Amino acid sequence: MIKRTLYFGNPAYLSLKNEQMVVKLPGVEKSNVSEIIKKESVTTIPIEDIGVVVLDCQQLTITQGLIEHLLDNNCALISCDSHHLPVGLMLPLCGNTTQTERFRNQIEVSLPLKKQLWQQTIRAKILNQMTVLDNATNDTHNCMRVWADDVRSGDSDNMEARAAAYYWRNLFPNVDGFVRNRDGVNPNKLLNYGYAILRAIIARSLVSSGLLPTLGIFHHNKYNAYCLADDIMEPYRPYVDKIVLDIIDSYGIDTDLTKEVKVAFLSIPVIDVVIDGRKSPLMIAASTTTASLAACFAGEQRKISYPLMQ
């Protein structure tokens, strides 16, 4: 089942009633309009249908009861700061019936297997970047395929960085000397926003697969609580890059994070992706990927199921 992604960018009161999220508008509640209009302004959404909630308004109120039920249903809550950029992520502590066993498998995974999994991850990422670049420039970039094929165990030759330098330089040719940097010039702000939503989707899938999002196979920053999510989202990043390209085509390179732009990013969970010849929405594909990772940690298989862009 495809879970919904909800975005709240205006003042609202979010509460729980009968296993439903209840959305009330403070302006209507405090006005002198009739009770009929007040009731019609109230929206309810089944908790079981919600996968991600983005809270992007300083005047939002959410009850503890609603938060509890959202987390019980493996929902990811994203909180944005005063600049409308994601600043926090809340996930359930327990999302799988065999979580303890899977934690142990993850903690005890061997270094050679970690290196092989990272090799697979970077290969998939570079191939997907190549597809985005080919489509964006109406040209072929065979060097990306060569670099993907040359990725060794653990990416010991750092092919990821070589491919990234070429990719970003050619993806946004109208931005002089563009460098991917969280605090850099546009479209970095757009990429940051899209990646934050993607990160929440991947982290949510990791929890549902009984894995710790903190313990990565490559990323290991002690200040990063989502190292594994950052690892596994790498081959999925080009899907966000494609959305950013579409946004730039529609609104220009200097566009800000307007309501219309944010709505475009809410499509991330339902993007069609292909894994092993089977098409599914990205949110479902993410669960396939994290389940295969758990199987790798358990010694049941040696390959992560990643999507390849068409």
C-alpha cells in the first residue's frame, strides 16, 4: 500500500480521534461562522494511510496522542525551521518483530561484506546519475558507465567523487562553477529539501525492516544519527535531481521554496522506479531495498536490490 505524504505549511491544529488524524483550521474555529461551516472545514485522514508528515509552520499544534499513533504506524515526522528547511526527523524506536536479531546481524556484519555492499551502492548511484545526465543533455556520457564499472570493493579508488565532479559540472551548465554544497548557491537549496524528504523515506523503511538507521556501512560520522539512511539513499538521489531539473524548467534556476515547488517534492514517494524489472512507487521500492539489506546482514544473500533508472 502506498502511504500518503502530508505537508502542513499553514496554521493548523492536528489531533487524533477514532484512529484518524483530525485537521482543524484555527481561523475557522475562532470565527463566528455557523457550526455547519466549522464541521465542513475539518479534515480527517486515516492514520494507517500516512507515511510521511512535513511540519512547516511555526503556528502548527500537534497533540502527543497523534504523534504516538503516527509513530506506532511507522510514520516519519519531518520538522522544518523558520527558513522552511527540514531540521528534524522523528521515527519509531521499534518497527519490526525480529528487531533484536536484526540489530545483532547489523552490528556483527563483516568488513568485507560492508565493502562489497558499498561497491554495489556506488555503482548503482553512478549509473542512475548517468541516466539523468544523458536525458538532461540529450547526449551520452559513457565515462560515467566506465567509472561505474571501475568501482572496486569499498570504492577504494573514490570513483564516487570523480563521477560526482563530472556530474554536477554538466548537470547545471548555466550555473557557473556549480558545486554541490549544502550551503551553496541555487539549486542547492532545492536539492537539500528534496534529499531531506528522501532521507526520511529511506530511514522509515530501514526501521520497518528492523535495522538501525544510525549504523552505516560507509558513513560513520559520530554526530550523524542516520548514517545508514545516508548510505542507502545514494542510488535514489538522482530521482530527486530529476525533480529539481523539472522545477528549474518550470520556475527558473533562482526559484525559491514556494508552495508550488514544495508540492512537486511531495511526489517523491510515488515516483515510479524499477527494481529487477519490476515497477513500483519509490516508497515501496525503498522497502524492497532495505529488506534486501537486512537479508545481506543475515547472510541470506549478497546483493542489495537497488533501482536502476530507465
